[in-house]
Amino acid sequence: MGISLRQWRVWWTVACAAARSQAKAYATPTSFSLATPDSPFLSYPLRPASYAATLGPTVVLVPHPDDEALGCGGLLALLRQAGQPVAAVLVSDGS
């Protein structure tokens, strides 16, 4: 027969409250960096977002679906915003 709507609402309220309390324990820090003090990435020059407009058409080759989004999605978004054509090519052996 199942549970009543009232029982479901009580259960859902408790479940949401538990999820919120756990989310506070795993909250994202306000500042985050993958670079460590000895990281070679710190020596790379930072360029403004407008630099993407000078890169021209871009093709990204990826071995798995979603790799372009995970690996360089921010750059691809900047390129598209700058009006540059972007293509992602999935190259896989099917595995």
C-alpha cells in the first residue's frame, strides 16, 4: 500500500535536514588552489580572458567523452565567448 503523503513529507523533511547538516561539514573553502609553493604552475604567466580572442580556431582531441569539459572547459568557454570556432573530436578505440 505504501506510505501516506504526510509520512513521506516528514521523511523528506528529515532527509533534507540531514543532508544540509552534512553539507556544512563538507563546505567548499572560500579560497582554493591546486598550486603548492613549489609548483611549476606558479611561474606561468597569467593572461587576461581577452587573450582567448587571439588564439583562433581550436580543435581539442580527447580520448573519452567529457574529457574536453573536465580538462579545458573553461578555455573552450572563453574561446566561444570571444567568437572563436571550437571543435572537440573524440578519438577512441571503443573501450
